[in-house]
Amino acid sequence: MNDRSEDRINRLHAHGIVDLHFDLPMDLYEKRNRADVLRTDFLPELRAGGIGVIAAAIYIEEQYLADSALRVGLDQIARLYAEVEQGNEFAICRTHNEIVAARKAGQIALLIALEGVEPLGDDLDLLRVFYGLGVRLIGLTHARPNAAGSGGIFAPRGSSPKGLTPFGRQLVRECERLGVIVDLAHINPAGFEEVVSLTTKPLVVSHTNSRRFYDIERNLSDEQIKMIGQRRGVIGVNSVLVSPREEETTLDRYIDHIEHVAGLIGIDGVGIGFDFFEFIYAAWPEEKRQSLAAKLAPPHFIPELRNHSHAPNLTRRLIERGFSDEQIEKILFGNWMRILRELL
Ligand SMILES: [Zn+2]
């Protein structure tokens, strides 16, 4: 790559990359006895990668279920606010206008998300509370079942055949009414169909992969991808489930997922949902890592795309594979910004 190519990458990153899934709040919560974690541990990589907007997803780990889920969910949000207030580099945003204003001010915009509604329990009224705290993106489940529905399992078949619970259906309707984006990541196939039929707005999957290359029900079938395309939705391509085989977990395979989705529904349907969590995984004791591998699947990390500072590697490879500037900008930025403009 010559200097002109590096200029081209910088130009393509000028708007800032939108990454719609990052497990940031749980890490801030685990490090709550340290000060300034966001600026110390995360800011350098986010800046190096040219990241502009991040969906910071609240996730409740097993050890806090069920009694402490609400408490820990609130604490994660509280930590996020406290950390953001340490400086002027980040802004928690609730609307598209706030995101645009934050970007103009050179800040990294944070959108608060839920990955699984465990903090709500089965109390619909609490949705209002979390909305008031800034939550604007809600995935109903992770892999495990909860009061709203069931997750897709990490196998080609065998997820719960049931759709959403009555609570899950109420929640989806109320999210659409309030202006909270419903995120289809992780939901089981039956729940996916139900959300599609209950909603009318563009469909969003913050972080997932195609079953064409990793055939598990946690990922999306071609039929599901087409449904999202019909509703002018966007799919964030995940970096940790690109292949069941470690040797095929490559930057090129990541781009194969982008090409596959674009081939089915057009470039307007592809975004980024990196789901970088190697820093969390690496800090776990061996026992906990084995338990994750046994329950879900062993995660494989793409050597050249392990954290936000590696985003230019993706852009460089997209250029090498013949993507146009217009296409790259849509993938990195434009498609998610369209969704955020239409839905928030
Ligand atoms: Zn996830």
C-alpha cells in the first residue's frame, strides 16, 4: 500500500466508523474500582481505528441472574455515565441529532443498548425507566431463554420452536411506539419471524454472521437476510463467528460475509457489528473460557481484526477486493446512519 492508499483510507474514515455492538458496559462494571477506564483502556484504540459511533451493550453475566440482573444493568449504565463524564471525548446520545452534534464536536457517540432484556425481568414498566436512561437499542435475548423469548442456539438446528412470550410481544410493540430500535441479533428463528410480523420499521441485526459460512441458528439464513432486505434493514457483520474453523477465521472470510449479504440484498443492507470481546475473554480464568466454549462455541478471533484499532486493515482489504469508495462508506458508516436517522 502506498501513501495514496493510506490517504484513501483516512478519507473513507473521515465520517467515523459506526460499530453497532460492543460489550463495553460490562467491562466498565467489572473494572469499577479503577478510574478513567474508558479513556485509558479504550480511547486509544477507538481513535486509532477511526471509530465514530459505538452501541455499548449491557449484558448480564450468569452469576448475576436472576436476582441482581436489574441492579447490575443499572450499575453498568451508571458506570458508563460516570466514565463519560471524566472527559469530553465521548457523548451518550439518544437521537440522531445528538449523534451528529457529537461527531461535529469530535466526540465518539455512544448509544446505549441491551443485549438481552434480563434487567427488565418481566416488567414492561421498566422499559420506560431504561428508555429514560438512554437505552435506544434492545435485543430481546442472548443465547439463553428469558422472559421475552429464546435465543438461537450455536448449532444448525434445535433452538426452541416457540416464538416470543406474551411479554416479549408487548415489549416489541412498546419499543416501536417509544422509538427504541428492536435488534434481531441472537433471537431464535421462531422469534425472528414473530418480530418481523409485529413490526413495520426497517429491521436491524446489530451483530451476526451468515449461515452460509457458519451454519448455526444464532446466525442468519439467506431467507432471513432477504426479509431484512425487503424491509430496508441493515445487518452488522460480526468478527467472532465468521467460521467454525480457526484456520478459516480470516479477514477475507469476514469480507466474504459482507459480499454474501450484499449479494442477497444489496450493499445498502450491510453494516458493521464487530463484537470485539477478546479483551474480556482473555481476562477470564481458563475454567470460564471452557464453559463458554462448551455452552456456545469457542470464539475465534481474526488475527488482523481483533480490536477497534485494526479497522483500517478492513478498509484496506475492502479496497484491495475492489469495493468502491461509495460502497465502503455505506458499509462503515452510511447504512447505519440511515437507520439511526430513520429510527431515532
Ligand atoms: Zn452477542
